[in-house]
Amino acid sequence: MIRKKLAFTGILLASALLPTICFGAWYEGNPLIAHALGESDGKIELNSKEAFIESWGRGYAVMEADFMYTTDGVLVVRHDFDSDGSYYRLEQEIPSEGLVMNSSTYLNSKIVYEQTPMVAEDLIYLMAEYPDVYIVTDTKSTDLELTKKMFTEIVKICKTTGNEAVLDRLVPQIYTDGMFDVINNIYEFPEWVYTLYLNYNPNYEQIATFCNTKGINTVAVSTERVTTATTAIFHNKGIKVYAHTINRYLYAQDAFDKGADGIYTDKIYPYELEWLGLENSRTITTTTRSSGGTTYTYDVISLLGVDYVKLRDMTDTARFMVTYDVGNNALNILKNRMFTTIGNEMFLQEDGNLVTEKSDITLIGDGVDLDMQVIMVDNEIYVPLDEMFVWLLKG
């Protein structure tokens, strides 16, 4: 819904066309981490491209990804190469040459028959394409030389592909004290997680002190270790506690009741947080834009670091008509015409889950490609607010 009011004086365009994407700490407003990039098509523990995209669509801003090496030394996004592990879960046959695949076999072995396996570089490119996603790394090993090799390579990939900014949305997950300095000497990541699943007899006070000294703001603990006493130790030093891996709502509620700040999960979605007394981490907010002495108020959703608004809600800014060209998958926008229904109204979802998907619809404005990314939100057409605002009001 659009509410319009007159501004007192002057002409103001409230936002720049090329916004700077600024985020707080990754855990702020994000009590869920999508385990192994989350669920896709009912399958879990995939680490696939499709899982990443579907998790983003459901509203996850934080995902965990696993990293391993192939036999020929390629860093890939995979949990393991164990006979009773990922081969079984991902519905793959073990190669005749041995448990660990070479990179060619890996890339040509579809996950659960149809999903796309990724090398580390693929994941970095996805993070660049989706600049509102954080990745928590799970590199498995406590071996310091292997740790050094992996993070040196990850940093190199980001820099050589021109995606160095992605590094500040990578959250290294360490398993021992010694891993911190090894990784920090390679790159000073702004956020960290200290996970305790390889620590069989943890001294919580000692770990909390170490984290506090090093600026590590989050620990990850297995569900059975989540107690009010344990969480209090970390909270007393300002450290968040995430529990793993929880896929049942009652177990999640129990963890939150005992003080956990978040959980790793395969199957609990951000829009289901209300069942646990929490809020969806993806929300609708209001914002204003002004021009020609008039201020307009919009309901927007922040996606990819940009404010998006329903296309139909822009009709109060300026008159326009929309038609859909099926053959070219294009929305044609003509200024100074009467708005009519776009034709997708029967498919709109009223559940308010804010499930999103990048659309390949082309926006054509008065015969010219507007070069704007369309996103479907609960099957409603959303467009970048600032870009559309400027185009509609320019002469």
C-alpha cells in the first residue's frame, strides 16, 4: 500500500542509485543457519547450487558450506568422500578408482540425480551474485597445514576473480585455538565461529575467555550440550551460542528456552520462526522517496542489498500501464496510461512467507530495456525501488 503526502519544501531524491551494501554482524536478526547450504527439493546435506538458491529464496541470510579436496587437488563444496557418508546421502555411486573423486568425476556426478555440484570458485561467484548471503565455512580438519592451504586458496579465489568483498561475508568456523592465528594471518576475517563438536571434553570457561580475547563472537555446540549453565558462561562474555543440527521445532524451542541464540538446521525455515515465538528474518519495512515537493511512502523488502517494491505499488508515483509479452517473457511498461492487472493475481500467495526467486522477466519501459532485476516475492512482481522511481519521474 502506498501513502502519499506533500513535502514542505525543495526537491529530494532520498537514495542513491548505486547503494552501498552495509551489513551488521551476520547473526543480527538471523537465528537460523542453513546447514550444508540447506534443503532443496526435499533433500538435505546437499551443498549444491540449487540448495543455495532455494535457501536464499526461503529467507536464509546465513548458510554453512562444507569444503574438501578432490584427488587432483581441487577445492570443492562437499561434506566428505566416505562410503557411508555423502555418497549414500547424495545418491551417488562410488567411483571405481576409489572413494575420493577427481575433479572431472566430481563435477559430472549430479547430486541426487539432478542437482549441481560446486567447486569453491562456484560458491564465491554465487556469493557475489547474492550479496546479502553470509557463508559459515566447515573445513572439517584440525590439521593446521591443511587449514592454511584451504584458506589461502579461498582468499586467492576471491581476489583473483575480483570478488574480494565476498571475504567479509565469509565466516571461518574453527575447531581449535591454533586455527585462529593460522587463518587470521592469511586474512583478517571480521567474524568467526568457534565450534566445539571436535572437542570431546570442552572447558567452556576457557573457551569463552579465548573467544573474548580474540574477538570471536559466536560458538557452535551440539544440541545435547545446550544448557542454561553453558549458554550463561558464553553470554557473560558477550558471545552468542548456536546449536546444531536441529530439524524439529520442539528441539529448537528447547534450545532457545535454554538460551541458544540460533541453530543450524536443514528444515526449519525463517518464515516458520513465528512458531517458536520469533520473527521472520526477512521482513517488510517502510521507506520514503521525495521528488518535486511530494514525498511517497513505500512498503519494501531488502533483497540483494537493494530496496524492492511491488510493481503495482509504483502506480501512485506515476501513471503507467503494464502488458506481458509471453513470447519474449517481457513486461512492457508504458507511461501515462491506466494501470490494469498484470495477469498473475490468481497465483499470488497470501501466506506472507516472503519466499523469493530471481526472475528472468525483462522489463521494457517505453520500448527500451530498463536493465532491472525483477524478483518474485510470494509470486508478486517486485522491482528495484530507486531505479523504477527515477525512471517513472524523469521527463
